[in-house]
Amino acid sequence: MERGKIGVAVIGTGFGQKVHIPGFQEHSRTELVAVYHRDIEKAKKIARLPQGVAAPIANNIPFASDNFTEIINLPEVEAVSISTPPFLHYEMAKATLNAGKHLLLEKPVTLNVNEAKELYQLAQKKGVIATVDFEFRCVPGWQLFSELLETEYVGNKRLIRIDWLGASRADKSRPWNWYSSQEKGGGALGSLGSHAFDYIYWLFGSVRRLSANFTTAIPQRIDPITGELKLVDTDDTCMLMLELADGTPCQVCISAVVHAPRPHWLEVYGDKGTLVLGSEHQKDYIHGFRVWGNQVGKPLAEIEIPNRLVFPKNHADGRISAFIRVIDNWIQSIDKGEEIVPSLREGVYSQLLMDLAHESNLKSQWVYVPELKDFLGDSK
């Protein structure tokens, strides 16, 4: 028997309006029934906005509210997608789970790992399906890269290098906002490092220890309210050294303030060969990834991404293409009543590594990383 649509509420309308709403509108199994914004007039406006010039379909979301509690308790809301700034995630996610609703949460999942652990355990207790928008797991080039690593294409890994270099915060005139505040969950590590820590775990496994050094190239930005310069206390460049559980060294460089010709690049070197994954797109961080490889002594050559992995529909904004796959995995898990990967469990690990990176930066020393099952006290 064909299952009906799942009613979804979108909470947060920045990234939510650009990516979440069009993604849920397009997916065949989801129906947008509610949208939240702290300003009721903006919530109402978004509820009836067209998706865009290329696809002028009105959002037509039936319920708009500035009352979060009211939305999550609507009987037609079965699942909730949260894309608010990080400092709001914990309380909103906790309320969603306590209401017995399925959860899709943006990263970083919380402000600290203890909050993330609590949410994971609450989702387990409530028996709902909770996932995190770690969308790189759904990108064709990344999926091919993962498959090649599983075939031991490179043999025994000897070195991993990761560069993620963006210009989203490079403009000094960009005003101060939550991204500039550590207590609100801002900074390059939270924005980009949360993804990097997840895909490191997915592709290469656990981390044994790490060392981090953070810098801030633009220490002040204009407060949009007062017009005065305001202190930025978050990182905009992060240098990290990781030692994986299998002993492989991994170098990670993350920055949000540079104009780089190769913005996102992964290189894996082994005793049998090399694999490279990279994109030259600065603005769209999903589209454009290609894979190259070679066995020792042979030239590096591009490896074609098979059609079975390619997005069935290529949206102009690549984030929508990947997000639809995130939705699809979430809905399939809800249908089956089975825990999804990535779940909040993977969100906990990403947050754990971020917390320890901050600790390492403050102490200027290496810090050891506990095994996730030991930290959570479970047997998985």
C-alpha cells in the first residue's frame, strides 16, 4: 500500500527558505504544513512566497506562526526541520523530540557535546527518527570517493590532506551577526568544521587525538544596529592536525576569509595509490566535485562518476539537490521505523571533535578523543 505524505514544519527561514522549503516542496513524500519565523508578518510572507524565478510555484504553506510551541504541537505536523542559528538548536530540538515528532537538524547540532548527547538519548527514548543535514554524504563525487576507499584503492593510508577554503566572510564590510559570536555558535569551525569532522568519521573512521590552532583575520565588524565596530570572538581560519584511530595522519585547513582557486580539496595517499576529490566552485559548495586517482607509478586520471550516483535533477543551487537526498533517506527511515545514518549519534561525534578542538586551541596542546561508544555509554 502506498504511504501518504508526511506533514513537515520548517523552523528558521534563512537557509530554510533557500534550501529546506524548496527541497520539501519537491519531494514526493513530504508536505509543508507550517513555517516558523520570530516575526509573524515575515512568517506569513514566506508561507505564500514563490520558490523562485526559475520555478515560480507559490510556497502555499497553510500555517505560519511566531509561536514555536504552537507549531510543533499541531497534529498535522509529523516531522520538524530546524535550520535556525546554532544557539537555538538545543531547546528547539529538545521540544520537538519531547513532542514525539521526527527531527531533521542543521549542523552544528548544539553549542556543546553534552547538549548533543542529551538530544541523541532523548530521540532514542522517544523512538523518533532524528537526522542531521550532513549533506556531503549525499553528493555524487563524495559517494564515489567513499566507494573507492572501501575497495582499498589506495592501500594502506599514509597521509590525508583536506583544504576547505572559502570567502564567505572575506569582506570586511560584512556586518557583525551571530556568526561573529562564540556563545551563539558562530565561527568557521562550527560552519565548515562540523561537516569536515563528520565526513572524516564517515570516510576514514574515528580520531585518536587532535591538535588545533584558530585565528581571526577580521577581529571587528560593524554592528548593524549601532553602526559601531564590534568585537568578533570567533575563528575564521582553523588549522588542525588529526591522528586517526588507525594511526593515519590527517591535516585539515579550514578558512572562511580567503579567495582560493581550489576551495575544497581532499587528498588521500596510500602505499598502493592516490585518490583526490575536489571542486573549484567557490559559491556553490555542492556542485562541481570531481574524482581523480592513480596507482603508484601511473599518471593521475579523472574517474568518471557513474550515472547511478548522479543527482536525478540538477538544481541551480546544488544544496537543494543534496538536501532532497537527505530528505529521502530520512523518510525511508521513518517508513521503516529504523534508525538512520547519519543520526544525532554522528552529530554527537562531530560536536565532540569541535569541543576538543576548542580545548586544544586554548591549551596549545594535543588532546585525546574518546571512542564514541564509550562517550555515549552504549554498545554500538
